[in-house]
Amino acid sequence: MTEPLLTGPPPAALVRLLDDGSPFTAPSRVLNGLNAAQACQRVPGAPHTVAEIVAHLRYWQLYTLALARGEHPAAPEHAAVGWPAAPEADWDTLRHDWLAGLEEMKRVALHGDLSIPVRAHETLGHELVLHALHNAVHLGQVMQLRQMLGAWPPPGGGDTW
């Protein structure tokens, strides 16, 4: 029996999963008001800084966007490859690039061919769902780190549970 292709929700639902439709703080707002010193400050006991988490998100965002362009990027051999360095001097560019990439992901969700296979049994639509879930996990970590740093909620508000 052939395994069916895993697709994903309709385009508008994908856009909502990727950003503004979240019932929580929208991913595009999670980094608002965070300066480079805060983003790179290590919280005792935390394995990563906010900037390192965003660099990780950007790494996988670029991977997913390459899939959307029909490229076939190789998965990293080791997990550490997906955690690039994130020095304080790079924070503004990193934040900007991740937010620009988020906008590109939403354009792909609305206008891309979500039915194209990107792996053996997964379509681009399914990959975008996986990407949104990955973002949610790590943005939750960012929110917790920001709370621990006394830098939450962001300007414009955010969940304070």
C-alpha cells in the first residue's frame, strides 16, 4: 500500500498558524522591544539565549524557503549545525531577517503550490505546518527567557500567563 501524501490546511489557515492568527502572542511581535544585550544575555540554567534561538529558527526558515523554491537542501548531519552562532553585533540583522523570512513564509502559504512533494510523503503545505509548530516551540522558549530577563511583555502587549 502506498502511503498518502501529507498535505496541510488551506492557505489562509497556514498564514494564521505562521503568524497573526495565533491565539497567543503573534510570532511577529514576540521579539518587539528586545535589544541586542537582552537577546544575547544568558539566563542561568538555560541552554540558549534568545538570539541563539532566533538564529536556529532562521536556519530552519531558510531550509523551508529553499524547499518552497524547489531546491533540495540537505538536512544537517548533526543538530549542532542548526544552531549557528548569534553574536550581539548581529542581533538587529538577525531579527530583521527572521521577520522578513516570516513574511516570505506567509506569501508562500498564500501563493505557493502547497501540493508539491518536498520529501517522500510530505507536501510543501505539510512542511509549512511543521515549520509553524517548530516556531511555536521555540518562540515559547523566547517568551519564557524574556520573562526571566524582565523583558516581557513586548511593546503592544503579549500573553502574560
